[in-house]
Amino acid sequence: MIDIYVDGASKDNNVKGAIRRASICVIVPQYNFKLVEPIGNKTNNEAEWDALVKALEIASREHWKNIRILSDSQLVVEQFNDRWRCKHENLETSYLCAKTLACLFDKLEVVWIRRNKNLAGIELERMG
């Protein structure tokens, strides 16, 4: 099982009228892999979903078949695992993309972890 840490963050997310500056991070300690990427004007939740989708794309490209994605976004984890409904159109596209990519894996878990345990979140914070 390969652990993949994901996080997305948006600066100025709560500033009315501001252009948000969002980034995502994907870290795979087992392979000493780290990706940090700006994604433009997105909300925090959109960035969290983009990070999950990016992790699935990377895992698929690398032919990893058994993965565990670790995220501190309870919203993304619960929606992906179909315990919460995805109500917002701006998130539904990412949800559907992630669910389509999920079919490529023999074993896939998406689990919630505390923020202080999320290596990807720690990296985004460190970068400011």
C-alpha cells in the first residue's frame, strides 16, 4: 500500500472580491516524491479536490495499484467515500473525475488525517 498525502490551499479565500491564489501539494514519502503546483483562482475546497485528482493521476501514471490517499479535508474524504453528498456544481466535476480515476486501482482508500499529520499540508504551510 502506497501512502499519498494531499492538500490544497487558497490564499485570500475569505477576502471578498480578491483573486484567490490556490496551490496543491502531493507527497509520496515512499518514493521521495513531492509536487507543489499553483492552480490559480480557486476556493479552498476546489483546491482540496484538485489535490486528490492530481494524486490519482500521478498514481495511475506510475501504475501504482494499491494506494491510500491521506487528506485533512473532511469534506473531500466524506464526499469521495459517498458519506456526504456533493452539492456544489464547482466541486462535482472534480468528484466525478476522481470517481472515474478510482476505477483504475485494485485497492484505493481515501482517509482523513489530522492537519498536523498531513505532510502535504505542512509543506504548503512552510512555503507560505
